[in-house]
Amino acid sequence: MVMGFSIALIVFSALLLLLVLMHKGKGGGLSDMFGGGMQSSVGGSSVAERNLDRITVVVGLVWFALIVVLGLVMKFK
């Protein structure tokens, strides 16, 4: 059981990392260093960006829940 939650945590950690890196830079940070500040967003968020935001939040919540469950399983093992 612990092994399954550990593998799921690794998978969701990698997925969360990729989703965060896919976001468009808002400017004024490390994203400018890698060319993210060159683009200008005129019309606000597109549908794809909003969906990416929603998916990132859901994956982040699942990641957090996995950490809590894994901690509880290991504590009461």
C-alpha cells in the first residue's frame, strides 16, 4: 500500500512540475530570463490557459491529498 502511494506521489509530482512549467510567464521573474517576458498578452486568458490553470489546481490538490494519506498510512502502519 505504501509502495503504491509512493509511486502515485512520484507520478503526480512529475505531472505537477510539467504543468507548472507549461504556464505562460507573467513577467518580472525567472520567466523573463528564459524568454517568457518577450510575449505580450493583449486579451487576457485564453480557454487553454484557463483549462491549464484548472488542471494544475486539481493535480495540486491530489498531490497534497496523496502526501497526507501517505503520511497517515506510514504513521499507523
